[in-house]
Amino acid sequence: MIPAHPALADAPLYFDYNATTPVDPRVAEAMDPYLSAWFGNPSSGHAYGAEPQRALARARTQVAALIGAEAEEIVFTGSGSEADNLAIRGAVLAAKTDHAHVITQVTEHPAVLETCHALERLHGTEVTYLPVDGDGLVDPAALTAALTEHTVLVSVMAANNETGALQPIAELARITHAHGALLHCDAAQATGIIPLDIRDLGVDLLTIVGHKMYAPKGIAALYVRQRVTLEPLVYGGGQEGGLRAGTENVALAVALGAAAQLAVEELANGGHHRIGNLRDRLQSLLTGALSGRVLLNGPAEPRLPNTLNISIDGRHGHELLAAVPEIAASTGSACHSGDHTPSPVLRAMGLHDARSLAALRLSLGRWTTPDEVDRAADLLATAAGSA
């Protein structure tokens, strides 16, 4: 039984889970002792360090279990952006070549794209940016054509944060490995939302983000397959297998571990199917109420079960949300929520500017109920119908 969330009671309807998730009260409860009673440094050899050390190891095991990895393959970081930087920059610098080539795709998160831009600028790395089709998907044949003898790394996200489009990661990994390169996957938006297993995906590096799966902000992790070598981002005392120096934030690591364990349990109980049914209900209600005016942006499948990106003909997305303060949602990437220019993701998919500006991203989560879906659909349809 999922406990009620006090922050969501008597508040606007929350349909922005892709931006961030509320911290699960069970996660907060798990981390609390490590903010007070068990304050020791996990590297200390005395009694005060023993429990934090055990807690850190337990959290690493819990995160690993969520994706089918080994505990020693999990590196805790301070954010998903840091994990992406460690994976991409770390792989390129560890290759020790003046001719490194990286392949990514145009709708990646800025943490990936800007890292690639920095490698081009600072290290002369050649980067290929693959296009996407009208559903936002990479063509595996385009990846095959782009690979060269100098390709060190391919970085393609698991799921797009705006449309929920799921990339064919396993196929891309097979192609990448056949050419002797590594594959990194930013799975920030997918981990804990859908089942993911690194053995099925075949990835070498995978980014996990706490605040996307009911843990606090400021904690993330990078899965690093055994025998993959990375150059560290932060040098110092050798923590996190030598890849991320600095005394570990035990409380936040415990939080991520607890969130991972809850995600394992919820996925096993079909929680992603429940959310998918609610998402489909919301889409159906809006489509029925606004006949002919609702356009789905991105694929119907494969798509995250919690994500609905639509354009309602005749209304700008930000104007529509401003007219419905009872709903907290987004018009695109949360990183650009104050920018009312067309979404780069939707533009890359070939959508014209009017449709892109009309876009709404409605993302559901653990505390979304059928009643909330019905209320949100009614509010949005009423506001859109007044155009």
C-alpha cells in the first residue's frame, strides 16, 4: 500500500513527474538516521564509520538490483548531469587518442549534448549527431553508417524526457559493440518507470537519477560495466572506485537505494501497467472531448507508460497551462520551462513551430489517481474549448 503524500494534498494536480518526483515518505524515513545518529565517515575505521559503510554498501546493492548489475559496478554521483559527464568525457579521455570519435543523437538531454560540445571545443573530439525520425527515434542503419575505426563511444538515451519515446537500445548496443566501441545510455527518465536490465540492453554505461524515481535531488549513479576504464572527473581520495573522489553523501545514497528497492517492488506488482492505463485514459478523454484537435507528439509505442505529449490545435501550450492553474504540468523539457520558443526535440522530429508551441507534456506517477486524471482532462478540455 503506497502511503499518501502530504505535499500533494489540497494542492494543484501534479502532472509533471518527468520534471521531478515527490520524495517518497518511505525514502525520507530510510535516509533520516544518516542525517543525525549515523553521521560518521564511511571511510573511518572506528565504530562511527561502520554503520555508514554498511549502509553505503547496502544502497549500492539495491541500486544494482534494479538494473541487474553487480554492486561494484555502481558509482554514486551528485546528479545525472555529472554521471553523463563522467561516462562520456571519462570514456573519451581514457581512450588516450588524438582521433576520438563520439556518436550521439540530436534529441539527447543537454547534459549529453553540452558534454559533446565541450569535447569538440577542448579536446578536438569529432562528434556525429544522428537525426531522428518523426517519432523521435534513431535509425539503427544511421548508426551503422556513422561508426568509424576511431569511434570510442556511442551515447543514446533510453527514453526521451519530453515525448517518452523509447530508443532501440539493445539493437544499437549490438551494432556499437560489433565495431569495438562502448555504448552509454542516459536512462534518467526510464529507470524505475519501466523494467530495465543491463544484460538485455547490452550497455556499458548507464545513468540513473534519484529525483526521477522518488529520491531527493542531488543523488544519481552511473553503472560502469566491469573492465570499462574511465578517466575520473573528480580527483582525490579514491572514493567510488577511484572515479569520484570526495566523502560520500551516505544519506542520499541510502535514499537512492531505498527508492530503487521500492521501484523493484512496484514494477514486480505491475505499477507501470497501472500508470500506463491512466495515461491512456487521459489521452482518450482529451481526444474525445476535443475531437480532431488533439495530436500525439512522438510514438504511441514504444513509449514510457507515464508520458503523454500532445498538441491541442488552436492553443499555445503555455497559455493553456496558464489558464488552468489547478494543473501543474509542462510545455516541454523542464530545463526550458521559461522559454516559449519551440522545443528543439519536437523541431528535430520535424514538427512545425505552431504544433510545437501548442505542445503539452503531461506525465503521471506513483500518486496519480483515476479521479485526478478525470479532473485534469475536464479542466484542460474546458480551457482549450474556449479558444
